[in-house]
Amino acid sequence: CGGPHAPSALPAPPGFVFLELLTIMPAILNEKALAGLRSHKYSASAASPLDRFIMTHWWNFLVEFCPLWLAPNLITLIGLMVTVTANLHLLYHAPLMDTEAPRYAYLLCAIGVFFYQSLDAIDGKQARRTKSSSPLGELFDHGCDSLTTTFLTLAAGVAFLFGPNYISVVACVAYCIGFYAAHWITFITGTLQFGYIDVTEGQLIIIVIYMVCYVYGPDVFLEEYYGYQLRTILTVAALGGVVSVVGRLTLTILSDKKTTVAGTSKWEPLFPLVVMIALSFLPAMFSPTEIVSHQPVIYVLAVGFCFSKICIRLVTASMSKSPMPQLDSILLGPIVVLLNGLAFTYCADVIPDSVSQYLATTKEEETRLMAIFLAYSALNLLGHCVLLCHEIAAAMNISVLTIPYPPPKDS
């Protein structure tokens, strides 16, 4: 979506070195993309009975307690920080996802998810109350949603005692595919489509899982019913939701709709998805120390951050009616890790010692490499999000985390 004629971002506030650095980076959106964003209108088909008949009453009640000076994006950000903090606390106590964490940690996660769900649902209502609705708010909301997917998947792995293996990697990739597929449908139809059982139901199930762990402990999910462990039954059921979204995507691609909202091929988002799936598994498969067996959280978080950026790229393309970028700089992280593994596996005997000394071949060395991968992915994602919000705010003459107060009166 970027281009040489894209407008520069707002001047960075004095002292904000990070934002000052972003102002010299190439623009993400060009004039055509910004024009598409300005003309964007939110469109969604809300089909969940739980949302329409039950939860909406709670959300309408809750939003009345929000002061009119509180920006909708700030509400979303607060919810994100709360649930991410709670989930990181749980992961700190069970880094290999094979031991029981302190019971209160599960309770904190349940509260954090409910807190995020509630704030995520009222940000749009707050925007309408304060007459501050904008495409930036919708993009900000979807970006936060893409990020929470990884954290909730990892925390669920702790609750189910998945352990240090590929199950958490598969689960994270699967749920990210579901998120990506939902917005691929939007990229084609222009409407975000919800199922009869969708995000709200999934979040409430996760809350119940956390509460069961708080009361009874995670071992309860190891009990067998009809020959299958309870955690297996619940995991397969959750993957069924992903299959449902992919099924809807397949029907959408096979429909009479010829192009995306950007006028591009309906298959355009496929290549980035295939590349991301491959780079989610190949670095672990060729790891010299089987990195997933001793650092599953770091690996899944790094992969999740990469997937989150690819999803944000798709959402941005859909909302701005622009082509979907096929490659991204964040992929450099998993590529470097993969090259390290390939060099160790196939080229260790021919690589000169002057070069092989830089390969990460022990657990300590590969853990450091994965930490660099994680830091790079996190900073790359953060930089992209900040710059993107900065550009859109500048183009629309609005602020990201503040709104005019008092709200403008109806004309």
C-alpha cells in the first residue's frame, strides 16, 4: 500500500525518539489507499444470538459508565494491556505449559479475558456516543484482536497442560488462520461476517476453562470421556470453528464475486498465508535443539506476532481497497532462524569454522537466537502499528488515543 507520494506522518512529539524514527521510514499507505480508507464504511452481519439478545444489554449498560472524554481506541488498548498482562503472568509460571500454575493466575486470566471482551465490545458504542467513529478505530480494534489470538492460545495450552510440543504451534497457527480467513472473506465481500457461534462464545468458553482451572486445577481436563481426554474434545471443537470459517471462505471464493474490494484477484491473500504457515513450522522442524521442546512460549509468541502483522496487512488492504502486500519485512525473523537450522542440518561439514562459529547449535545459543527473533518480531509489529496509526491520524486530522471534548453537537 505504500508509495513515494504517500503523505508524511504527523510530526512526532518532542522527546518521543521512537516516533521521530518512524517519521523517516517509508510510508505504508499511498494517497489512493488513504482515499479508500476515508470512504470506508463499516459493514458487518451480526448473527450471534448471544451477542444480540444477551451480551448487548451488558455492553449498553457498561458504556454508560465511560466518560465522554475517554477515546474509544484507548478503551480497546486498556483492555488489550490487561488481558496480555494476565496471560503473560500465567505463562511466566508455566513456561513449558506442562505444570500447574498458581490457581490465582487462572482467575486473573479469566478476569482479563472478560475485561478485554467487554471493552472490545463497547469501544464502537463509545465512538458513536462521542461522535468519534472513524476507520482508524475499526482497524485499531481488529489489530488488537489479532494480537490477543496468540496470547489466548498459549494460555489455553497452559490450562490444558499441552506441554512443550507442536500442539500449541498447531493451535496458534490454526486460530490465526481462522482470523485471517474471516478477513479474507471481508476483503472479497466488503462485509465482516459473524457466525451463529463466533468470537464472543469462544471467549466465554475460554473464561469458563480458566475458572475450572482456578477451582479444580488443570488436571480435570485430562479426564477421559468416551475414550478421549476432555482437553482433546474441547480442542477439536474449537478447531471445528476454524474449519467453519474456512468453509465460508471457500464458498465465498467459489461465488460469483469476481474480484476483491480492491479489484484484485480473490486468491491474492493466499500466497502470504502459505508463506506464513510454512515459516511457522519449518524453523522448528530444522531446529538443531528442537526449540519447541524447551522454549515453546518464545517460539509461539514470535510466530504469533508475525501472523498478527500479516493479518493487519490484510485488514488494511480490505479497508483501504488496496492490493494485499505479498511479502513483509517481519518474515526476516523466521527466515533467519530457518537458515540457521538448514545450515546446521545440511551444511555443517562444509561450512568453514570462521562461519560455523556464528551458528546457534546449542540450547543456550538457539534460545538467544529465538529471543532475538521474538524481539525483532515484536518491534517490527509495534513499529508498523504505530506508523500506520500515525499516518491515518495525520490524513484524517484526528488523534489516535484522544478525542475532542465535549463531543461535537449534532448539526
